[in-house]
Amino acid sequence: MTRGPSQGEALSTWGMWAVATAAVLVTYSWVDPAATYHVSRDGLAGGLSRGLTVVNFPIALVAIALVLSAMAALPGAAWWAAAPAIVLCATIPWFVDQAALDARWVNAIPALGVVIALALTVVAARKAGAAFAPRRPWDGWRVGLAAVITLISLPWIAAELGFHFPGDLFMGEELGRENDGTLIAAVHLGHHHGTDGAVLVLTALLLSRVAIEQRALRIVAFAYLGLMLAYGGVNFAQDAWNEQIVKRGWTDEGIPSALLPGLKPIWAVVIGLAVIATIGLLREEKRTSYSAP
């Protein structure tokens, strides 16, 4: 009897997001809220508050993919926990406001879904192991894309840790005005949606390596990961373009925001890229043969 896919990629994803959340918690505990973005609390309360909203968005989005990955290794009865986890995580549009990122009590609802998702990953890892999947045909592209994303993300990584990236290669501490007239550094300290986009792409690259034998679950999981690649990639590009190109004065043409879904041209781009990514991931799956452990 097959144990299902091992959970090395899933556990690495949890680790990656745990590091990102820890950086947010620490940075928002000591950096002046005025130097960050749309928060008002300071000290440890500020760090815990912003950390919780990061657990809501984007980690709750990631948790849905992790639930699907875990269910590939768990019996069908586990859906009694998996389905509520997905529903709880999917409530984030009602409980996260990008214009007011201080935590509220309702933010505990998506966070509960994240906790259940983590528990499912742990159970799946105990059942199927913590190894990584065998080499995939497009792993070379994964590594190359991850390297480019990490390089472009350096100013955000620095900001997440509470300082501006040194030197003049990237925009950083230079002041500029937001659309609402707020005067703020080109790359404000603290968390960025560009960071979210970058790590969402890295997450999708990792989790798309997992072999899922059940056809229906595989299609749903890969379609979700394809959407994650597209959504993360567009938000990564939008924030990087705005901070490093527009704020440098090279052009006034920005990329529209795609943070929130809507009937907007940018979301036609996201959906189109998601379809292409999903087809690509499914084609890679067909080229890969797996033997049950």
C-alpha cells in the first residue's frame, strides 16, 4: 500500500514562511510604525499584531496549497479536518484590510485554518516521510528563477530585517510620495507585498514538485499552484517595478495593483498566466514517472 508523497517540500515551505513571519515580528517590535506601512502599534504588541496579519495574508493562501499536498498522503477521512481548514483560510478577504494592517480579533479565524493546515502537514509527514520528491524535469528552471527572484528581492529582505539595503544599486531610503500623498522611503521598512509575491512564487515552485497520484486532487492542486505562481509573480513584478523603476524616475507608467481580485485588466493577465502555468505544471507531471515507495 502506497504511503503517498513525502512532505519534504511542504515542511520546507512551512520553514520558509516561519522565518519570514519571525522577521516581521522582530522588526515591527522595534521599528517606529511611521517608518513602516499602515500600522500604528509599536513594541512587542506591534510585532505580534503585524505577525498575525501576515499569518492571515499571505500565509493562509499558502496553507490551502499545503492542505492539498497533505491530503495526497492522508486517507479520505482527513477531509473532515482539511475542508474546514480550507474554508477558514479562504475567509481572509473579509478579515484583512491592506489599508489597516493592525490585527483584530477576527484575524484569529483564518489563523485557525493555518494551524489546522500545519497539523495536517505534520500528520502527513509522519505517515509518508519528510524526504523531497525525486528530480523533476524543470528543476533547473526552478533554481534559476528562484535565484533571480532572490536577487531582486534583496532590498525587501533588508527592509524585512529593519534596515535599507546599502549602496546605490537599489532604491531604498530615498523619499517619495505615495498616491495618497504620504511621504515615505522608496522602500519602506518592514513587510512588502512584493516580498509576499516573491515567496508565493518560491512556494509554488517547491510544492509543484510533489507527485499527487489522485487525478482530481492533482488537477485542483496544480491549478491552485498555477494561480499562486501567476498572482505571486504579478505582485512581485508590480512592487519591484514601482519601487525600482517608477520611483527612480525612469518612467511614470506603473503596473496596476493586483492585490485584490476584481474585474480589471491586470486580473485578466493574472488568469491568463495562471492557465499557462497550470498547463506547464501538468505537462511536467506527464513527463515524470514515479514509483510508489
